[in-house]
Amino acid sequence: MTASAEPAAGRRGSSQRVPDFFIVGQAKSGTTALYTMLKRHPQIFMSEVKEPRFLASDLRDRFHIPATDPVPDTLEQYLALFADAAPGQLAGEASPSYLTSQTAAAAIAELQPAARIIAILREPASFLRSLHLQFVQAHVETEKDLRKALALEDDRRQGKRVPRRSHRPNVLLYSDHVRYVEQLRRYHAMFAPEQVLVLIYDDFRRDNEATVRRVLRFLDVAEELPVLPRQVNPTVQVRAQRVHQLVHALASGRGPFARAVQASVKAITPPGLSRSSAVAIRDRIFFTAPAEPDARLMGELRQRFKGEVVALSEYLGRDLVSEWGYDDVA
């Protein structure tokens, strides 16, 4: 293990561990799968809370969502996520919002100047479509039509037409997610080139194992161990939006009616049914494979973001224009 990759003692106190590396995003680009695969490595400790988001102070939740992983509110709570890391392990976390955040790069550098940064980027049109479907599934977005959701951006920048139950309205500014060069520059301004690894989602999807071994080399841990391919958090489409929202409201509500419904569901649920089994049943009821994308809209998105793909190709020294099929976009 190189000196720069040695686990850092917390600068706030010798008993506090500071994370050594950060998976900063993008969302819907394999970050959850990478988190899961790295978590199995004996030389790596990953935060049990997969997305602490603590260092993205500009993207804090408007309110707490019940039944979700608790997001730390203080530095002490955040560092406590890594308290169980063994002395010989690297500690890490995965918060996709760190890539979009305006503040996370500087906050990470202040906390851990020797940090290793891992970013995964995806072709813009497919990324935004998948992100929108995820937001609808997670009750962050209520507009099921992506074209209409994109058209709401100007209003939402002014705080208008934001879904009442959306705890992070900033993320609904879809075009802000596709500022790849600006996002990477924030990290390159804070960290040396050898501390930042930029992956392309297509590579990870095509060959999980090769990409993970590249990450292990970047982190300077053993790469000879078996790597099991993993697909996590697949893109799905909500079958019935209103019913889905009603069930979510009742499941997470705190009023007497919501509590009564929760108690009734618990009473009829078989006692031996695990949470994972219950989630699987729920997913079969409410979610289905996404419909074919709107070809016209996808073409418009590719035209809109071709300049960003050209700039990213030049920035990374890789011909993503051809790889992502933008060379035939007018």
C-alpha cells in the first residue's frame, strides 16, 4: 500500500477515522454495484449507509424521509460511520450527489487531502432517462413524462412546481447533472491527477470484473481476489403512479390513518417473511421493465448535449463522441 493510500487517522481526534476514498457519482451509472462489490473486499470498509451525502452541504434534504438510511447531520455522526474500519482497511463511501454538488469537492479535500476520488460517467441521454425513472420510483419526481419534467426546470429553479414530497428539489434540475467537465474540474482543482479515477459506465457494464480490478489497483489493494459481477438498482418504471404515491404516503406517514394502515399490513404479513422478500413482492406489484425510450426525445437530448460530450472527449483524451454515437448528431 502506497503512502498516499494509507488509512488516515482522523484529524479531529486519533479515535476518529476519516474516509480514504469516495465514489462521487454519477447516479444510475453503476455506483451502487461498485459499492456492493468493493464492500466484499477484506481490505476495504464501506459505510453501512451507502449514501451519507454529508459533504454535499448545498444538497441537503428539505425534510427527513422515514424508513430510509439516516443521513448524518454532524461531523461526529458522519465519522462514526467509519468507526468500525480495521486499522489495515481503507474506509470509503459512495454518494452520487457529490459529483453534482458545488461544495463536496472542497469539503472532501479539507477533510481528507489524500483522498482517492472515483467518478463514473454515462452517455447523457440514457443517463437522464434512467435518472428520471429513478426519481419517479423514489417519489422525488411526480411528472412521469421526461419531456415535461425537463420543461419544468426554469420554474423549479425559482422554487415553483416542485413536488410537495420531493425532499431534494435541486436534483430535479436535470440539465445540471450533465455538466461533466465542470464537475470533474472541481475535483481536479482540489486533488492531484493520480488521486482521481474517471470511469465510463459502458466499460463497467460490459466487464464488471475488469473495471473493479482497475479500481482495486487505483486504491492500491489486492486485486487477485475473486470478483463477482453484480447488477444492483436496475432501471424500472412505475406501473400506476397514483397508487404508488398513495401507498408510499401511507407507509411513511405519521397520522392516525397512516398508522392504522401500517398496523393492518403488519398484521397480515407472514411473520417469517424477510424484508428483502417483502421488497421483492412490492417491486413485482408496482414496477415493470421500462418502456422503449421516446426516440425523438432521445435524439433531441443528444443534440442538446453534444457540446458537452465533445468537451468531455477533449478533457479526458478519449473519443466518447464516437463511442457514444454522437459523431452522427447534427
